[in-house]
Amino acid sequence: MDIEQSIYEFSFMFRTFTGFTVKNYLNSYRLYCAALDLRDSNKQLVEVAYTHGFSSQQAFTRSFSQIYGTTPAQFRLQRPSISPFPPENLLSTRRKPSMELMQCFENVRFIKKDAFYVVGVEVDIRYNSDDGTSPIGGLWDVWGNEKIAEQIPGQVLGGVV
């Protein structure tokens, strides 16, 4: 089975079991954790945004407002009660998947790992400019020419883990 097929099947099964796409589930969980942070800490809004994986305070405010119906600043002042996410009955409220689909998850185990860093290369893309996305092609050149891989401490060798 190729990786694209596996990703498709996982996404399909995840949505069947939870009613969420993987992206929506993760975004909802990040926003829930951010809401707890807003309620329980005095961190600046931008710090809450970055802590929970948002690229800017504006992106955080836009996503937060869509889910909670208020801005993060107003939410902090109001301190409303927060429904837990994921809800305890997440799987029981969904239609029951077929036995064949259930068997796909038979040996799946979720484990908790310590935090780790992901290394990448940053490039500025301006879609509306003359060169468009051409800088993306140069990323491999940067990676190879600057021998970035050799500079990564604590590498895990042997492929994808």
C-alpha cells in the first residue's frame, strides 16, 4: 500500500469514527488548549497564539472567534465555562463503523512521546509576484549546499519514525 492510499484511508476512518477531519480535530484541540490558557493564565495573547501553534495573533483570533463566538480578549474577560475537548462521548455519538473498518484499528496504539523539534528550511513565497513559487525548488539546493542535515543535533537515523 502506498503512502497516499494510507493517508486517504486513515483520514476516511478518522472522520468515520470521530465526525471530524484530522485538520479540524487538531485545530479544535489546539483552540481548546488555548482557551484553557486564556482562562487560567495571564499570558499575552500573542504568546498564547504561538504556544498553541498559530502563525500570528491575527490567525489565532480569527480561528478562536469562529469556534468560540468571541475574541480571545473578550473570552478572557468573560471567563465562560469550557466544554472539554475531545468530549468523552466522541466515539459513542457517531454511527458505528463496519466490522471491517473496526478491524483496521485493532492493533492501533496511541503513545505519548516527549516533545521534539522538527527541522525545516524557511522560504518567503509571494504567489502574486513574477517568480511565483519558484523559490520552493531552491529549498533542496539550500539543504544540500549548506549541509543543514549535518548540523542537526540528536538525529534519528533510519528513515521515518
